[in-house]
Amino acid sequence: MNKYFSSSNMTGGYGGVDILNDCGIEVNQGEISVVVGPNGAGKSTAMKAMLGMITLKSGDVILNGKDISGLTPEDRVAQGIAFVPQTMNIFSELTVKENLEMGAFLRNDNINKTIEDIYKLFPILKDKKNQLAGELSGGQRQQVAVGRALMTKPSVLMLDEPTAGVSPIVMDELFDRIIEIKNTGVAIIIVEQNAKQALSIADFGYVLVGGKNKFTGKGSELLNNPEVRKAFLGG
Amino acid sequence: MENFDILNALILLANFVIVPAISYGSQLAIAALGITIVYAVLRFSNFAHGDLMSFGTMTAILFTWLFQNLGITGGVLPTALIALPFAIIVTALLCLLIDKSVYRFYRKQKSHAVVFMIVSVGVMFILNATVRFIIGPNDRTFFDGEKFLIRALDFKASTGLEEGLTIKSTQLITVIVAIITMLLLFYFLQKTKMGKAMRAYSNNEDLALLSGINPDRVVMITWIIVGALGTIAGVLYGLDKSFKPFTYFQLLLPMFAAAIVGGIGNPIGAVVGGYIIAFSEIMLTYAYKKFFIYLLPEHLEPSGLMQFLSTDYKFAISFIILVIVLIIRPTGVFRGKTI
Amino acid sequence: MIEKYRAPLAFLVMALLLAIVGFGQSWSVALGIINLCIISAIMALGVNLQWGYAGLFNAGVMGFTALGGLTAVLISHQPIYEAWSGAGSGILLSGFILISAGFGIYFVHKKIEKIILKRTLIIFIIGITLIGLNIFYGPSVSIIESINPAKTGFLGGLGLPIIVSWLVAAFVAGFVAWIIGKITLGLRSDYLAIATLGISEIVIAILKHEDWLSRGVRNVTGLDRPVPYEIELQKTTWFIDLIASINTSKLQAAQILSDRQDILNKLVIDGSSIFVKLCYAGLFILVLLIIYFLSHLALQSPWGRMLRAIRDNEDAASAMGKNIVAKHLQVFVIGSAIIGIAGAMLTTLDGQFTPGSYQPLRFTFIIWVMVIVGGSGNNLGSIFGGFFIWFMWIEAEPLSIAFISLLTNGLDYNSPLRMHLIASAPHLRLFIMGSILLLALRFMPRGVIPEKVSKE
Ligand SMILES: Nc1ncnc2c1ncn2[C@@H]1O[C@H](COP(=O)(O)OP(=O)(O)O)[C@@H](O)[C@H]1O
Ligand SMILES: [Mg+2]
């Protein structure tokens, strides 16, 4: 029985050697799955593969029981999958508000309500709505990035290292917001460097090494697994 | 105080520097906007833009002739203004055709910008040949209607000044059409969903894709805008001066200089750059002798022409300004790159 | 397997094409084409050095060609002593002022830290220079240009053999390239294209308008020749004997002595033109071979390998820092010097210098088509491209006219449409060039003779 959004047997890369070697990641609505692993393990690549941004040699991506492996990234976005990339995840030369509007590009209904919802989630964005996104601080940019992704009212949200380069206080804040989003019923996948903290809010966790699922399990299980602790959580 | 004739000096300057520079600057601004938008969205320096302008102008001339034959004229206004929308449509369609048959292939391949630049040289050859084939390489004027808004003689008669001020109707038309064009363009880029999507695509292509912005649509709209801007700039220039295909190729240098000086990829920069280049070109090639004769006492009057550079070298001025800006501030006056 | 035969095959086809012209039209025409093919090939080698080896887009080929042409005039034309004695010192002084100003500005730019002081000083220097030029330059120019304007009206040259200019042209073009390179290399790559486009326009503007230097649009004609004149040859015994001995059978066929003499005269006239062209061809081939072998050696050297490494991966190479700009400057200067040589050769071949004839499509962008169609990065490819594209450029015109005539056959002979189309047909050669370029880029992006991929 597949979860709401799931990938399996993903193998492939950028044309050269395979970066992903038979890996799979799943998440349910209203839950958070966390992907951790060393640098270069293929975490970002796995995210891109699930969004269809790279062509895989094999592997399936299922959304709500439907195989979406053949869809383009745009079509997957239209199907309700939102993605916040690791780098260059905002339109730096557009204002905050325009960033949000662009997130809703595919929508033809009134988006003002959604924008207000996002201002409620991230109040600072309301204050800075007419400022260029590129001029904001690191934490604020990540909020813009998440806000832009939420504009499609997605059922799945994939975040690639959303806390990279932000201060610990802002990081806690951001995790709180992510939990809030989860509580609205969105399925969330987070790739994280801060493995300990991320796994502590995870319903399910994956440790990716060399493009393979090295460990999988409930977040708390992984946190307590001595092997995982030793190798990835610093003892 | 007989020698200190500031009013005549100012009229002299207005007549020979300010009015021509404003109108030439407006033409350059619209032309540079086309270059800067191709650069921002499609990410290459379009060497074919001068010849695209020449094609657009040729189309407008052909429509003008057609209308004149049909007995349709603009009255006091040049018939070319009626022809302009039709020429824009034809030129925009041509841009789309060229994109589909030429540039698209390299976009899909994600070719390097310099490859696009060389491809644009090929397009330049073809456009150049097409224009010469259809209308020939010679100078043509296609202006009709009322030529002057203010005539020097009338001006002198009514003001009693020694210096006359001439304002050609084409100069006023240039400024009005240019302002309307810029307002429309900036409204489109800043206020409409598609305009914002274009800026978003220009700023961060991958994220634009992730937001569901259709790149083909963006490219299509870009070429339509570029075709329109090129035609408008070309027709304004041709009405004001005359139409000669080779002149349009030569405009490439001041056009690029305007775009780069302003900050390539930045539309406001292109507009400002257009006026900077135009004013520099005209101010530095104007002979100020008479101007100083009005202002200085007799014994200080200059003997030479008081000209920085002969008009033969007006292209050198765009180049010098370009080099100075590149040395002092390589990103241009307004930081360039995206729209 | 086929890769190995591409170059010989390409040159074979080229030889066949030229032979068709030789047999079909005349050998004099064919040789005329060949001589320009060789010059084109040399220009293509220069551009290939810059673009093929280093990835530098030089859109100012025309300017360097024209500089070479100017050098040919300045080296070979007899000095106009009257002009020199009248105003030579004024011109020299102006030149001195300009050069000092250049050095002054450079010095201020490098050494002075304070921006305000720096800019004030620079503006001051420019002001002084302008005043100085106003005093010395303007009057001197008027004097020079008033001396026998119908024939000279300029300073003339050094009166040396014109062939000397081929070497000097390399230095002149190289020096100008060095200045441009200093300013624009290291900036974004497309700025180099715009800057060189600008410089070449300015060079042409100077040559057209500084009559004291180049006679401007009044042209300099009757330049010295490195090879004999046809008229002289036709009067030279050994040459007549040579022609006679080659054509003995033809001459013997003529019955009457006076017929024989007529035939011989005609043969001598034809022969002299061919002989002169052959002489040029010999000289040009020599230059082509020298430049080809030097370029070839350079390509194989560590220097050439480093250039290509930079071209292929600028990021990795940028770890070497400033080195890239220095290398690019070297290759830009050398490539432009080669173009300058070709420019001097071209003016030598023409026997005249006509600034008005320099057109960017003909002198810059066609050369680019040559390099790209021939195969960027491959010297043999550039030579082939030079030959093939020049051949097409020449033959495109008659072909276009023939094509249009065929197309308009059905129209009334005097119909305005037909007249217009026939008159416009020559412009189709630009269309053909553009199409060749676009088709090559699309379907043969590495050219007819592709660059050899080094196995490392
Ligand atoms: N665009 C790309 N093209 C080619 N290789 C890439 C690309 N992006 C990443 N890689 C390679 O794929 C591997 C995995 O990268 P990535 O998925 O970004 O790792 P992670 O996100 O786990 O740190 C790395 O070896 C990296 O060099
Ligand atoms: Mg990553």
C-alpha cells in the first residue's frame, strides 16, 4: 500500500554515472518525511527526480494512487506538488508580493485570500511585501521561498534544506511554521542538514547514502538507532 | 552687456542640441529596449536587431505606399503612423518565425550565449539581404504630412530673436510615440501577470518553470515585444532622418552602447542609456563657436569652431562613453542582467 | 575512418571547383579568385586563433584589415616632401601630444588613488590636449590637404617596398589590438564583440575623414607592386619567348606570319595577366604557409593547449586568476596581427587603398562564416573555409542572377517586377551567406574539418 505521495526504485542521474541507486521516498498527507544524509548523497537529486526535473533510468512516482512518472515538472506542479529548491529559490529581482503572485501563476481564481493566508503564516512578509526579495535577510528569503511554493495550495510540499544559512532562532521558527503547514493536511518532505532537529519533528525518516536508502524508519526510531546516531548525528 | 545674449544662446543650444538630442535619444531608447529585452529574457546579444529595425521600417514604408495609393493619408500626420501597427504585426510574426526556425533549436540545446550571438549574425545576413532585395540599399524618405511644428522664420518673427528655433513634427511625434511605447511597456512589465512572469523568467528560469510559467509563452511574447520595439524605433528614426538599410546596421553600436551603459538587461537603464548616448553624441560634436560668441565679450571670442569632435566621428562617442562606463562601472548605470 | 579523409576530400572538391572556373571561364579569373581566397584564408586563420583557440569574439576584423591597408600605403607611397616640410612638424607634435596624453591618463589612472583627484587630473589632461591639438593639428591638416589636393593632399609614406608593409602591418594591427584588449578583455565576453565592432567603425571613420593621413575617400591609387607590371612583361623578350615556347604548336598552326604575330600578341597579353597573378599567388601562398605552420605549432604547444583548456572550462581555469586575461591578450594581439598582414596583402593586390570600400558584412562577418563553416579550432578548416566561402561569395552573384532570370522567365521581359528582381538579385549573395552560416551552425556545428579532440 503506497503512501499519498511516493517514489520507488529511482535510479539515474545527470547523464553520467548514476547518482540515485534504487531509492524511494514516501509521505502521507498531514505528515512530515525527512531525508538526511551526507553531502553529495543525492538528496537534492532525489527531490528533482520526484518533480520530474531529471530523466530517470527507472523508477515510479505515484501521487494519490496515480502514476505521474510521465509528467513534466509544470504538470506535476499543476497536480499539486510544490517544491522549494535548495538554491536560487526566490525571484530576487521581484518584490515579495510578486514572488507570491508568480507562485500562483497557474491559478486563474482570486489569489488574494491565499496571499493573506501566507502573510498570516509569515507576518514579516506582509511588512516587506513591496521590497525586492533579493534584499531580504536569509531567514526572510526562505520564508518567501516557502510562501511562493504554497501559493498553488499544494497537497505536497517538498523543501530542500530550508534552514540552510539561517540562525538557530529563525530555524526553530521555520520548523514551527512547517509543522503548522503540516497540520493543514499537506504532505511534506524535508531534506535537512540539521538531522537531529529535523528527525525530531519527522513522522518518518530516510537516511540516504550513495543514492540508496541506507536506513528508513519512524523519526524517533532513527534518532535512537545507535548506528545512525554514530554516523550522522554526531554520537 | 550687449555681448551677453543669454536668450539667443539658449535658443541656439535648444535648436541644435537639446531638441535633436531628445528626439534621437527617444529613438535610441526604444531601440536599446529591444536589445536589452532579448538579452534579459533570451540571454544573448542580438546582432540582428539593427537589421530587424530595418525590416520593420521597410514594412512600414511598403504599407505607407499602399495606403497612399489607396488614397489614405494621415493628413497633417505622416501616413507611416497608420502603417505602423500593420508593420508591427508583420515584423512580430517574422520574429516568431525566426525564433521557431532558428533560435528555438539552440534554446533546447541550452547553447552558450556566444553561439546565439553568432546565430544572430546569420539572421542579420538574411534580414539584411531580404531588405536590400525588396526595397534596395538606397536612401529613402517616406515622410508626408506637415513637416514643421515651429519654423525658424516664424519663431524669429514672433519673438524678435536673432536665433530661430525649428521643431520638426517628426521630433514631436518621436517623443510622443516613444513615451506611449515606454509607458505601455513598463505597465506591461510591472503590472500584468504575463509581464511579471517575463521578469520572473528573466530573473530565475528554473524557478519560473517550477512555478508553472510556460517558457514558450514567455519567449513568444518577448519576440512580439522585440519586433514591435524594433519597428517603432526604426520607423521613428526613418521618419525623422531617412531610411537606409546600412545606417540601421550602423546604429547597432550606439544601441548596444545605450543598453550597456544603462545596464544591459535593465529596461530603465536602456532608456536612460539611450538619452545619455544621444546627448553625448550631439553635445560633443556640436561646434560651440556661435554659442560662445553670444555669451563672451568680443576680445574673448573663440577663434576655432569649439568642437570636441567632428560629426564624422559621432560613432566614436558612443564607443568612448561605453568604454568609460565599462572601466568605471562595468554593470552600467543601473545594475543590469535581468528585467 | 571517414574523419581521416575529410580534409583531403574538402580540398579536392575546392580544387575541382576552381578548376571548373579555370576551364569554364578563364584561368585569369580563376587565379583572381584564388588570390583572394588565400588572403581570406589568412584572415580566417587570424580569427580562428582568437575564436577557435580562445573563444574570443572579434567583431572588428574589418578594422584590422583596414589598418593593414593603411600600413601598405604609409610604407610604400612616396613621401610628399612638400607636405612634410609645410606641416610635418605640426602633425608630429600633435601625435606627440596625443601619445603623451595617453600615457598621462594611463599613469594617473594607475597611480592616483583618490577618485576625485584622479578624475580632475584626467579631465585636465584632456583639456590641455584639446587646446594643444587646436593649435597644432588643425592648421597643419589644412596645409597638408591644400598641397596638390588633386594628386596628393596627404603626407604620403616612406617610399619603401610595399612588401615591407606586410610585416609592419602585423605590428600596427597588433598594437591597436593590444590597446583594445587591455581595456575589454576580462570584461564579459560579449562586450569584446561590441567593443571591437565599435573600434572597427572608428578606424574606418578615421581613414575616411583624415585626408592628411590616407587621402580619405579620394583613395590612394597606383601603389607600388612587388611583382612585375603586365605592360612591362609584354615588352620583355624572355617573357615573349617563354609564351612562344609554351604555345609552339598553336603558333605553328597559323599559316601566315602576321597571323602568327597577332596570335602571339594576344597570348602574351593573356599570359602577362596570368603571370602577374601567379607571382602574387606564389607570394601569398608563401605567407599562408608560414602563418599556417606557425599557428599549427602554436596550437600544439603548451601555450595552445592552455588556451584551449581555458576556452573549454573557463571556471576551472579561472583558478589561475589573471593568467587568463594575459593569455587572451596574447592571442587577441597575434590574431589581429595576422588579420593586419592579410589587410596589407589585400591592398597590395588591389594596388589601391579605398577606405570607402570597407563594409562590415564583407570584411568582418564573412570571415566569421569562413571560420565556422571551415571548422572552428582547426587551421586547415579555416583555410578551407577561406577558400570555399570566398568562392561562394564571388560565384553567388552570377548564380543569383541566373536563378532569378530563370524564375522570372514567365514574366514579360520589360515588366517592372522582373526588372526589380533582376536588379536586386546580387543582394541574394548575402542571403546565401546567411543561409550557409545558419545551416552549418545547425547541421555541422563543428565545421567541415572539425577540430581534433585531444585524447587526454
Ligand atoms: N546539475 C548537476 N549535473 C551533474 N551532476 C550533478 C548536478 N547536481 C548535482 N550533481 C552531482 O550529483 C551528486 C549528488 O548531488 P546532490 O543531489 O546535490 O547531493 P546532496 O543534495 O545530497 O548534497 C553530487 O556528486 C553532485 O556532484
Ligand atoms: Mg542538496
